[in-house]
Amino acid sequence: NKGGLIVSFGEMLIDFVPTASGVSLSEAPGFLKAPGGAPANVAIAVTRLGGVSAFVGKLGDDEFGHMLAGILKENGVYGEGICFDKGARTALAFVTLRADGEREFMFYRNPSADMLLTPEELNLDLIRSAKVFHYGSISLIVEPCRSAHLKAMEVAKDAGALLSYDPNLRLPLWPSAEEAKEQIMSIWEKADVIKVSDVELEFLTGSDKIDDETAMTLWHSDLKLLLVTLGEKGCRYYTKNFRGAVDAFHVKTVDTTGAGDSFVGALLCKIVDDQNILEEEPRLREVLRFASACGAITTTKKGAIPALPTESEVLSLIGG
Ligand code: ADP
């Protein structure tokens, strides 16, 4: 292990994925359990690459919650920031890609344990020791975890951490699109590094033109790096002094779940000990190439966590 601590805050859950492809949820012959939740994926992406990370969030004190905590531990993610709710259950999601190409979701969150994390339950010493603090926006949807999220961000920032934000919009989880946009933008200007997908760019700006002008409407004066990821079309980057694009790698994609989390984990791993990378374009491009390779490899296997690459897998794609 090497490098400074990356703390990832938010939800961890189990995705139930049909054992047959192209079926609706009600037709599924059975389900496979796929651990997920973007912040947890990021924490594991970091350790798989040899970095140091901790996960902060709440799980149910049930079979699924302990299974998820075990997965973090097996992957070398520090668990001192995890707590268990005595009453509520671990969040579950049922997700399928139907034959008509539409995604169908069903969530068990009424409320699930992750939503019940309180500010008092935060491990503040752990958060204060973060060099990078990463988060999404699902933890902003309801109280008390919204207050916990805001406090954790503030404590990390006051202690000098770099703040990394991937809004990771999951619209079906929000009461309304307006509410999602409002909450996501309410913490926008705190972040040092922000990654959005093309879909999120469109949602947040209200413009269907995915270009530099649209991206720059999301710029704020303290931002160090804005990234727009475009799946197999690569990514675009924006800093105060330069902007550009990095192509994606050509791979045999089977499942894109977790590509963005893998990309973010890789990026954070590289900048945690040397933030100068954010100011030197050739070095930033090299890091984004590395992160793009991570994203690409993650699409070559089913599921998110099992597909996250090691550094040697990444180097063999980049070199080859
Ligand atoms: P998100 O999962 O957040 O929507 P993306 O799908 O854009 O994010 O993926 C992040 C990065 O991973 C992309 O910028 C790209 O470099 C890589 N990536 C994603 N999908 C593919 C793909 N199908 N082929 C190659 N690279 C991919």
C-alpha cells in the first residue's frame, strides 16, 4: 500500500441482477447478488490499484450489511467509518436491462440503513485524516443522512482535504427532478474536483448540446478540475488554465456498470499525493489516460466490483 488516505462517503447496497439477460424483473428466473453503490465502488477501485481508502456509511445489522462490510474488508478498505443500524435493513436494488433496451429499477429503501446515518455517528478522526474526501448525491436525498453528508464534507474540508464530487444521478430515487437538481447544485461550489457524465451534464444544464460552452456553465471559481465522461467516446477535462479531451480505449464491453467509479477511483489514486498534476496538462492527460483504461477494463466483465482492475492490468492495456 502507498499514498494518502482517500475517504469515500455514502451508500453501499446490493444490486440483484437477473440471471437471464433481456428480461423484465417480473420474468427473471433468478437473481445474482452484485454488491454496489458508487461510493463503495470508488473505495474498492482505489485499493485494487494499491491505494489507501476508507468507506464511511451505514449498513443494516443484517446478513446483507455484514456481507457488504466483509467485501470492503476483503478488499483492504478501512471499515472504521462503517456503522450498523439496529432497526433498518441494508438497501437493495433490483435492476434489469429489458429486451426493449429500457432499464427497470426497483429499490428497497423505506428507509434503508444508509439513509439513517446521523452526524453524531460520523467517525470524525477518520474523516479529518483524509487527504481526499469523495462523495455522491444519493446521501443528500433525505435526513438524517443529508446532515451527516454536509457535516462530513465540512469537517474534511476544514482539515484540508481535497473534495471530489460525482453527483451520480439516480433520478428514480429522488422525489422529483427539480429536487434532485436543487440538492445537487446546493453543494456544487464546495467541490475541488467534479466528474459528471454526459447525461448529468444535460440534466444539470438543461442543454442538449454536449460541448465546451455547456460544460463551462457548470464551472465555479474554486474548481480545480471538471470532467465530463462520455462512455466509449472518452472524456473531456476543464481546468482554469487548459482544457481538452482524452479518447477511450477500445475494448470488448459486456457491462458498463462501475466504469465511472473505476475512472474516479483511479484519478483520485493518482492525485492524492500530488495535486500539482491538476495544474500540469501533460501529467493530467497521462493520469486521465490511466483512469480511462481503468474505466474501459471495468466494462469488460460483468458487475462493478469484480471488474475493477489492478494496476498491472491497467498497465498492460496502456502499454499494449
Ligand atoms: P459513468 O459510468 O459515470 O456514466 P462513463 O460510462 O462515461 O461514466 O465511463 C467513464 C470512463 O470509462 C469513460 O470516460 C471511458 O474512458 C471509460 N469507458 C466507459 N465505457 C466505456 C466503453 N464502453 N469502452 C471503453 N471505455 C469506456
